[in-house]
Amino acid sequence: MPFVDTPLTVPMRRAVQDAWGRRIAGAPVRLYGGEESAAYRADDLVVRVGPARRTSAEAEWCHSIAVHAASTLPEAVAPLRARDGATVIRVDGRPVSVWPYVEGEWPDEDQPQVRTQGARLLARLHRALAFHRPPPRPVASFVETGLYGESPHDVPELADRGLDRWLADFHRRNLVRQPLHGDFYPGNTLARDGRLVAVLDWDEAVVGAPEMEVASAALEWADEYGDGPARRRRFVADYHEAGGTAGDMDDETLVQLIRHRLRREAAYFEHARRQGAEHDEDGLEHHERRVKAFFDLRP
């Protein structure tokens, strides 16, 4: 997906100084990445500017999940509270938040030891959130559409009543729900000196079955196009060996939850395209291969 070019405006910088008591001097550096939010480094801080459609209540809810995780998980990066206790302010119609800067780079998930670290970190993250009971999410997460068996109407070309029935039955049989990061992929983590040191970007935090996030993470860390079953099984095994909270996952469970994630990703791609996003050849190829994986993985 293309990255947003949302600027860090002068009013935003002034508002940060007023709310957090921290002056944003010089020229903040735009950090790489960000399909919806733009992040800028200013010395030891990161200022994130979110999309106008994201409400402050939704942002605060997601931030609360990060804050709870960070209370016991050193790698969880949580937002800094402003003087009034809030973690988000609204400037120019956009949510603005401030975070500590963590030195690191995106990990290379092609390395087996990195995939193992990712699985183990996810297990510890789930344990850190297992008993947290937040209030309902103010705005439903994009990933929740179709999750419980209702047929999603925003991606008709990927309609699959068999998948819908499977999802409904899975959630009838598996009643455990807990807070999840919601988008645990390598681009939302940082590594330094060969070790994962940070989990970032909690904008898609959600309450759901932990198996859903394990499946999504296995796709992102170990099996990008659904053609590496041994790698994705190894990821899940590493997660369970590290004491993750998800239950046992057979191959059907794994691929059907992956297919749900792929369908939501396709829906987001089409939504972004309708909003005017321009995808380069690599982005289009990635999308086409992921859609193909949705069909190829059908049990």
C-alpha cells in the first residue's frame, strides 16, 4: 500500500508543545512507513498524525491496549500522556499523539531465527493482554467485518459462504476473547543487534480470539503468499512452545483464519483505490498474489 504524505503542521507542533510541554525544534524527520498515519521523529520523541476519519475515542481505546501491554511487556511501545492525562489531541481535524522514539530497523523475516523471535514475542504479548478487560471498542475494527460469519459486502469478488459458515462455527466453539495488537507484522516491530526490541502501531487493536492473530502473524512472518505450509506451522509451534494463549490450531483452522485476513486485506485495498490511492506495480502484484492465495488455500 502507498504511504500517506500527511504533514506535521506548525499548529500541530505548537499543540504538542502546549499539551505535552515538549518543544518540537528543528525539522522533524518523517519516518519510513505509514499507510494511514504519518510518524515524525523529533529527538527522543515520535509524533504520529492519524487520519481524519479516526475518532479520538477510537485512538484513546487503542492506546489503552498499548499502555496495558507495556506495563509488563518491555517491547510494547506505549504513547506518552499529555498534561491532562489524554494520549491524543485533535489538530486540524486529525488525531495527534506522542510516543518515545526507539532505535531500530525492520526485522528480516526471511531469517528463521527472526521468525522464531516474532512467534515468541507474540506469545508474550498475548499473555500480557490475556486478562485485560477493556470496554467495547468505540468503532469496530476493519478486520471484524465478516469475522463472525456474516457475509462481507465490501469485497463481493471474494464471497465464500463456506468460509462464512466456518467462521461462525469457529466462534461458537471458541469463546475465548482477549485484546490483540491487531496488526502484528514485521513492519510494526523493530529489531536492534539481532533482537526484536519494539512492538509499534496499535491503531488496529481489537478484542478477539487469539487464534485469529496467530494465523495472521503466521501469514505475515512466515508464509506471505500461502505457499509455505511448513514455515507457517513452525511459526505456530514456536508460538505455542513460548506459552501463547491461543488454543490448538489444525491446518484447517490456520488457513481459514488466514483466508479471513486475506479477504479483509483485499477489501481494504479496494477501499483505498476508490479513495484515490495509486498503487505501483509491486503493490498491484502483491495484491494479486494475496488474492490468489485466498483461493489457493481453500480447504
